[in-house]
Amino acid sequence: MNKEKRIWIALFLALTLMVILSGCSGLPKIAEISIVADPNPVPCSSEDGKWNYTMTISESNGVGVTLISVRFDSYDQADQLYHSQFLYEVDIIDWFKSNYVPAFSMLQPGVVHSGTGKYTIITIEGVDDNENPVEATGRVDYLPQ
């Protein structure tokens, strides 16, 4: 009888361990990135007539992201697209000093906008550490001069 108890206890422990560890084998997480401008809306600098702000690109789901492209679409006072600027990996590294956003971390490049725009839509595309494509979009508004 003692031997049967040991077998049942061993089976119970093995089954419990399998149930606990099975929770670790779910689908891989997908990174979540966001874009925030500070300040927003952005006041015009009286010194140079430009709008200066800090853009924060952050990851909040525990998976790092390699940035592939950043697009700035600028719109005029009539809400018409008047200028687009594209940055790809080499440009991103030059400007941001890296094209990788670690898990639960951020990149914070400074941005200087010139022109007569009303707002800019920023779109970032990347691939996370689990090979999932990710994208984020943010809006930056400019206060009149």
C-alpha cells in the first residue's frame, strides 16, 4: 500500500508540474509601440520660428522592436497633405542613435519642424523580436506663430 501511495503522489506531482508549465508555452507576445510628442500641441519658438519637441517611441508589452521605417506626413491649414518625409533603417540609426527599442523601453529623439503646417502624422513600422510586424501612429499639432 505504501508503494501505491508513492506512485499516486509521483503521478499527482508530475501532472501538477505539467499543468503549471503548460501555461508557458502559449503564443509569443507581440510588441506594442506608441508615439508621444512633448509638448503637444507644440508652440512655435520665437527665436528661430520653428517648432521643437521631443518624440518618445516606447514599447509596453515586453518585446523588443527593430524599427524599419518612420514616416512624417505634414498637413497644411486646409488639412491637405503637403509634405512627406521617410526615414529608413540607416537614417533612423543616424537620427535616433539606434533603430532598436528594447522591451519596456523607449527612444527619445528631438524633432525640429519648420514650415506652415497645422499638424504631422507620424507612422512607425517595425518588426518585433518574435518576427511580428508592428505599427504605431501618432499626431503632433503645431500652435500658430
